[in-house]
Amino acid sequence: MANAFNALYAYDYCVALGASASVSADRQVRIGNSAAMPATSIGGPEWWSNTSDGRFKKNVEENVPGIDFITKLRPVTYNFDQEALNDFFGVPDSMRNREVSAQDYEIIRSGFIAQEVEQAATECGYDFNGVDKPGNENDVYNLRYAGFVVPLVKATQEQQEIIESQGAKIEEQEEEIEAQDERIDALEKQIEEMQIILQELQSAE
């Protein structure tokens, strides 16, 4: 399918749904027109399903970084500059709606910066497929936010192990303190008994 904004670029195995919708790399599916009237809601009553059958998963390893990766991420709020994106894609003025772009720009959004996520994953030695890297010089970075669930679960598990380990240490320390208290009580009792004996000896003199 040819890029709707530039007929010089042709991409394979793509789908673009919506008036003037376009793709920017091979094997993409795009919903809505990001230039003039971008979609404000995409969804339905059911969750998106990814094929996850263990019969077809090979080379399974438990090597997902958790806390190390998650703590490197920088959650931010931001305004999205649709017109800058239109400039990047070379969208002609006839296909733009600057009024809508201005309205969308005022929306405060929450998320991550894709390049920062990529760097965090690289620092962890993590081949994280949550970052959708540009397929060519005319493409942009995207994030697959559902992919963050896995390292978040791992981070939660690691935190739970730390909590349980600390809990065991605290319990051990409490037992040691209790044993020390018992020894102190026994020593105090011995001292009291010795004082009584001394008093009796002094009285006998």
C-alpha cells in the first residue's frame, strides 16, 4: 500500500483503516487518520487477545528484568505536537486540520518517551519488544504499552521476595531479642537471689 502522503514510498503487507489513513513502514496496521481527524477512542467491550499458547513458544527463559528495568523508566506528562508529526510525514495542508491539532495539543497525556525506554532496556541487556522501532527513515517510534505488564509483574515478584526476606530477618531478630530478654531476666533473678543471700549472711553476723 502506498503512503497516502507521499506516493514515492510503497510498503508491503499493510492495512490502513479510515479516510486518508496511512502507514509508514512494512507490516503495519494503522487505524484512523493521524493528520486531519485523529481517532480519539479505539476499543470495544472485550480485551485485545494475543496468541499465547505454550505449545508454540520455544526457547522459553525466565530472564525478564524487573526492578532494574522498571526503575530506569521515566513516567511523564506531555502535550503531543500533531503538526510536528504532520511535518515529519510531509502531510499537505489540504489534508490537515490545524484547529483539531490545536485542540488535541491542549490534552495533557501520560506515558513514556520511546527512546528513553529503548535506552533503559539496552542498559539492562533486555531485548524489549515493547518498543516499536522505526522501520525506516520515514517511520517513527511507537510503544506497545501492553508489553510493560511482563516486567512490571517481574518487578512485583522481586519486591515480594525482598519483603519476605526482610520479614524473615525481622522475625529472626525478634526471636534473638526475645532470647536476650529471657537471659537478662534470668540474670536479674540470679542477682536478686544473690542479694538475698548476702543480706542473710550480713544479718547472721
